[in-house]
Amino acid sequence: MTIASVGYQIFPDRFCCSERKPGVLNWTRPIERKPMGAHQLEFYGGDLRGIRSKIEYLELLGIEFLFLNPIFKAQSNHRYDTTDYFQVDPLLGTESDFRNLSDTLHQSGMRLVLDAVWNHIGHGHPWAKEPKNRDFLLYRNGLQSGWSNSTALPELNLENSQLRNLLWNDPESVAQKWIGLGVDDWRLDCAYDLGFLFCREITQSIKTSGTHRTIGEVWSYPGLWLQNKTLDGVMNYWYRELILCWLNGEIDANTFVQQIAHAQKDCSLDGLLNSWNMLSSHDTPRIRHQLPLHWPAAIACQFTLPGSPLIYYGEELGLVSEGDPYCRQPMPWHQVHQDHPDIKRYQDWIRLFRNNPALNRGTFYPAYSTNPNVCGFWRKTNDVYDNILVVINASANTQAYRMLTTDSLMMNNHLMRDQITGTTVTISNSTIRGEINPLSCLLFQFALPEKGYSPYKRLVDE
């Protein structure tokens, strides 16, 4: 049985610097507006030892897995222009630093996910320079292909079996080297460029050495990518777009939940639970930039829709910024304190998520809302005690709602209780009605009678 978990994404150059380094920018210096090429060559000095020093902070948040953007040797700060897959970038540290980080994470009960950049390399890679490696590079109609037409990122000829063996199939491959150093799962960069066949091959290959998973970077509907064992999960940008559509008023509540129900049918519950529910990333504006008012409802969606919530570093501090490169600002550690209201908000959501089986493994069932601003849906396990009817208000005003369900276990005239506020509603023939505060979420569970008469007495194992 798949159980979703809470993850945290780190852009290594911008999370934590373990020591002052020559030639790097001051940590508190804002990212300035410059041509993109100039931004890519500016470093703030974050490193692996810095990340390791903050594991206790991740534990306090309740994080269960850590996703690192690329750490391979490269020329830019984003490191998607690999020059050596077998080395840690010296600015990040050493192989020993990586091993110490993975060991410390595992001692804390966290999994480690590494970014696999196997569609392209940097123009500084020896494969891009030496004629003998021409067969490792992709040519189309006689011209060398660069990712997104960038000459700085030559694409790899993955049709070459020798290259695929070197990257992921052989015991001495890139994938197996880093798995041996503690990598649990792989996020496949540009999975849509790798294609179905090679994503499936990678997924099957890494499982030969343990319970490892692939999460694909896919900027489209996840359906086909989560079928036929192609990928275990996706970085769910489709979810993100759907949430934005609803909270911006482009679709109504019932369309929103029906789309999720359709995705569960196409992707399977396991496929969605393995996928990452993300609101921001290193490639997008931060969610509070796009939803300056409605972000609380977005967070409610992130933690209640089927999937594994992925927090982009600094979201828990309320960071606001445009997209790349501004969303890659250094982590403002001076803002971190135990009474920070946004940190507390995330801790509360993470605690709710981890402690409620319906949220971290339950099946999704839509409810029908009479109010287009208020959505409703069930998350259910086989145990009726777990079941949660989620109600989310996308409006900045208090809203009246009525939820119509097809649930046969909702006993007439008995109560459901919200797990956040303790508010109760009375069931009326498998429907509920009430009011919900602006941009808030209710998590209703059956208020089962502890004494005396109970209509649930033969419906649940008491």
C-alpha cells in the first residue's frame, strides 16, 4: 500500500552556506535584474554541509523526504549543465560530504531524492568536446540538438545503448553510483524529453537494486506517464495549474473536483500518492506571488488532494517572488523562529496530513457543491473512522454551502465534526450544509456516539 509523504525541495546554492567562500555574493543581497546568462553564473555559496546542518530544522517541520536540485559538477548555479555525472560539484562539497548528508537524513528517517539530468549535458562536458563521443550526442537533420534550442545544453543520444548503460543500466552506472551513496529515489529532469520508453527503462532499472522510485518532471496531464509502469509519480504541475484555475475563478468547484476524480481513474490512486503536490518550484513564481490573497486555500488543496505535498524551500516563511531566477533567492534564515505564523501553519498541516490515514493514503471521491466557490470531496480508507469530508472555500468572503454526496454511511440527523475547529454539522440524508470562513478548510469526520444508541453500531468495528 502506498502512503504519501511530505517532501521539501532545496536549490543547493541558495539554502545554507556552511562557511564563507571567496567570490560568492553576500547571502542577504537580493537577486538583481540582469540578463539570464549573468544570473546563472552568480553563486551564493550554499553547500551540502550547510544542508546537513539544517536537518534538525526539517525534522521540526515534519519533513519525510528531501529533494535536491542537481549536485553534479557543472558550470552554472543551477547545475543542469552537467560536466561530470560522477562528481559532486566542488562548490557544493565532496563525495564524503554527500555521504554524510545521506547518512544523517536516513538516521532522521528521511528519504533522499536526487535530480537526474539525463536528457542533456553542459557544453563544457567532455562528451560535447571530443569527436570520439559524437555518438553520445543527439543530431536531428544533421544539426546537433540543444535542449530548448540552447547551444549550451547539448542533448544526449539516448538511443545509444552504450550511453544508457553508462547512465543507468550498468552496475557501475551513474544511477547505481549515487544509489550506493545513499540516493533513495530519482526525479527525472525533462521526463517529457526522455519519453515513455526510456522513463520506463529507468524505472525498471533502478528497482533492481532496491525500493527506488522515479518522479518525472512532466508539465502536462499525468495520465499516460503513470500508466504501464512508465514512472512511479510525477512532479504534478497539472495539479498546480488546476488549483490556480479554480482559485482564480476560471472554473467552478464541481469542475475542479471532477478533474481530480478523472485523474485518479487514469493515473491510479498509487500513481497520484507517489506524485508531488507542489505549488511552487525553482521554475515557477512562488505561490504567494501568483495568489497574494488566495494562498491559504491553495495550501489546503496541497495537503488534502491525493498526493505527496512538496514544499519549496522558503514557502514556510511566506517568501514572495517572480519566477526564475527570483524564485531562487537565498533562504532568509534570520526570519526563522519558533513563533513564525507561517511555519506554524505548515507544521499544523504536516501534522494533520501525517496523522490522518485518509489524507496520506485515502481514495478520492467527489462531492457535489451547490456553491461554485466551495468545493467538497471525500478522502476514504477501508475504516470509516478515518474518512474525511473536505470542504474548501476559495472565496475571500464567508460562504454558505451545501454538499451533496453519494455516501451510504452518513447516518441521518447525526453529527460530523471538523478536525481543525471542532465545528459540527448535522447530516441530512447524506448531505451537509453550513458556513465556511474565507479561504479556509474544514475536515469533517463522523462524530461517532461513545455511549447509548448508535446507528453505526453494525457499520463499524467498535
